[in-house]
Amino acid sequence: MDVEKLLRFETKEEANERRREETLERDPHERLMFFLELVQEMQFFQTSTPHPNRLKNNFIIE
């Protein structure tokens, strides 16, 4: 089974430390490629319709 697909039970601190170590193990080029892939994947979740509060001119914290 692929290690990346395992369900992990860890504290927030443990998860942050694990992610930090995984990041430091990558070469600078790999870090850049990982970041660009992450940005591209995040675009999948963007909505095309504006938030209803934008239409009402309400104060929005983003």
C-alpha cells in the first residue's frame, strides 16, 4: 500500500513537523514544482459566482 494514502492519526504539532521534514527533504526544484501543482489543484475549488455578501456590499474578511 502506498504510504501517502494511509490514514494518519497525529497531533497538529506532529503533522506540522512531518510536513516540515518532508519539505526539507525535497530539492528546491521539487519544492517549486510541488507548489505549482498545489496552486493548480486549488483552482479546481474556486467558484465562478461571487459570494452573496459581495452583492450586498457587506464587509468581508478574507
